Amino acid sequence: MKTPGFTLIAVLALALGIGGSTTIFSSINALLLRPMPLIQDQDRLVFVSQYFTKLPDQDAGTAFPDYLEFKKQVTTLEGLAAIQPATFIITGGDKPERYLGGQISAEAFSFLGVQPILGRQFRPEEDQLNAPPVVLVGYDVWQNHFGGDRSVVGKTATINGKQATIIGVMPKGWRFPEICDLWMPLQLNEKDSPRGNFFLDCIGKLKKGVTITQARAEMEAISRRIAADHPNTNAGSSVHVKPFREELVKNFRTLTLLVMGAVLFVHLIACANVANLLLARGATRAKEIAIRLALGASRSQIVQQLLSESFVLGIAGSALGLIVAVWGVDLMLTALPTEIPFWIRFDFDWRVFFFAIGIGALSSVIFGLFPALQSSRPHLVDVLKDGGRSGAGGVKGQRTRSSLVVAEVALALILLIGAGLMMRSFMTLQHTDIGADPSNTLTFRVGLPETQFPEKEMPGRFFEQLIPS
């Protein structure tokens, strides 16, 4: 309160560092830490995909006949579900409406532990190829397309040109596996989806007490038997069994952690700045501290007092940093080019709150300890003399401040080099010849109903006629 200018500058510097760190931590929390909504026992979920040993890092998907054999033979999994992404077009209203969705095996939602808020789940017999079409609708579709009508269960809707019976409405926020609004049974057969056609995404659930290593070993053994029985399509193939959450975030994990490291470097620079401010302020408080020592205060008591003052600055910085982080998360979300998966939620929870408070408290020690130690050992005789001008530690204080400046420059240089290399890589990618001119080019999806295009050759002929027009 006596030095509002100093306090304001210190709190603002900390708030920027803590706010940036908390913003990026909210991404780490959403991607890696926060439980996925509505899914039970999610630590037991695994992603299953076939691959070829020549390309061990590339998932090929799973062939439908192989999925059936995995499902029949596996004993370490409580369930194994197959999902095929799909585009659904609902007609019959004022205009057609297009939704992303999935064709999913009947038992999937049951072992994931989610129940419809209206109606029922799929039944096993509805997975059969010639079973009457049924559909589960998402909460948003129910609200926007069907007006939240609670009697919608049992009614029919024209989806991809077929009359499908609505059997249930899924809970609000459920868009599994990422961005889906409608779900229909898988309804595949081996004739139309032969062995060697790897296209399904598979999700399994470990039995209680079974480790992922055990499940991987069993699935690999089954894969070897399939490859031996069907060498023409499966020679050199094996199977990946990975934690489901790990597979979902594999494209973002490393980048997010790198950004977090860069932001923490910025925060350390802010701490070094505040430490320098405290050292400079300690010089003006040298006489006050000398009097306290002369009156009998111990050095540890002086250090505790100065650290508690730093702690107040740190907590104030955390409080303001949380406000900065709220703004930062909103800015980050508006900058995202696509819709994010349903399970990624950036709203603040107790992890983000305690991170902000924790990093503020830790920062108090980082920027407050050296100035407190330096200020707690003034030259008593010189300082107490009238006109004494000895600062907080004299030559040692100057060395400490110089060391902090060197640390700031070093951290800034590392960030500058990293940013420069990233910009250079980005510019190189921008000027890479991709064999085509992408300027003034748009991309979009076109859904063609199977009832109007029943033969495999018909979609190709449709686009051949569409493009020249």
C-alpha cells in the first residue's frame, strides 16, 4: 500500500506470466487430465487398429471380417466395438440437413456406460444387414430438428433416403467418438466389406484386473493366426492396442507440452523481473531492516517477513492471472479453425484453479527468496550511520542483480531461437511445392444417399457430370 507503483508493476508482470501459463495448462487439463464426460471406466478403454509391419507407426484401421474374429476370440476385453464415420442427411422438412455421425456396433454404448435420456439403446439383432433401420439422435438434433418433442421416440425420419425409426435420444453433450450427432447400427457383411479392406475404428474395454500389456499380447496372437489363415490379405499385419485417451491426443500432446514449456520460460522471465524490482526496493528498505535486526530480530524472521510480502504479491498475481487466463482461453477458442471434439472442455475446474494458485505460491519463492536473503544481511554499522548509503548487500547485491539479468537474457535468447526456428520451418512449408495451386480453393463434403446411388459406380459418374458444370 505504501508503494502502489511498485506493487502494480510487480502484480501485472506476474499476472501476465501466470495468466499465460494457466491458459496453456487449461489445454493440458482438457487434453490429458480431465475425465471424458459421461464415459464410465475410461481408464480401461483401448484403441484397437491393425497395421502392417513395414509401416509400424501407421494405423490401417480394421477389416470387418478381422473385427468379427477379434471379437469372437478375445478373452481379455469386456467388449469390442467397431465404428465407421458417416454423413447423414435428414430430409422431409423445409430443406435437407446434413449431420456427422457414425455407424456403430450395437453393444458399444452399453460397455461405455452411457444410456439414452429417452428410449433405448441398439439391440444386437439390429446390427444384421437386413434389419429395419433405426437411429439414435443426439441432444442437439433432438432440440433443433425435432423441437425437443418427447414423443419423438417411435417416429420415423428420412435419413439418407431411408425411413429410419428413432429409438432414443442421447444425453446432452454426448457426441462420441468426437463430433457425432446421429448413430445407426453398423449393418455390414463380409461380401460388401471383404477381408483386406481396413476401414473400421475399433474400441475395446479391458476386463477388470487385465492390463493393457496382456490384452495386447492376446490380440497380437489372434492377429498372427488370422495372418496365417489369410496370407493374401493379412500377411505382415499385426494389431495396435493403445490407451484410448492417448490415441485421441497423439497429434496434440507434444505440441501442447512444448508450448507449455515456452510459456513457463516467459513466466520465469517475469519472475526474474520482479526479483530485480525487489532487490532495488530492498536497497530503499535497508535502514528499516537494519533497525529490525538491531532491535533483536533474527535473520530468519526477516526472511520470513520478506517472503510473506512476496507471497502476497504472488497470490495477487494469481488472482489477476486467472482473469487473464479466462480471456486467453476465450481468445484461443475463437482462433481454433474447426469444431473441437465433445470431450475437450476448456472451462475451468479445480485443477486449473489450484494450478494458478500453486504457480503463484511457487513464484513467490522463486522471485522472493534471493532478494529476501540479500536484504536480510545489510552492513549494520554503515546503514545505521546518518547518511549511510549502503544498499541491499553492496557488491553482492549488484552481482545478484547482474546474475538475474543474465538469466533473463539467456531465457529470452532460448525463446527467440526457438521462435525463429519455428517461423523458418513455417515459411519453408508455405513455399513447398505440393504439385498444385491451392489458392482460391475451397473444400467441402457432399453426401450421396445410398437409395439414390445404390451401385458403387454411380457416385463416380455423378461427380464426373458435376465437375464440368
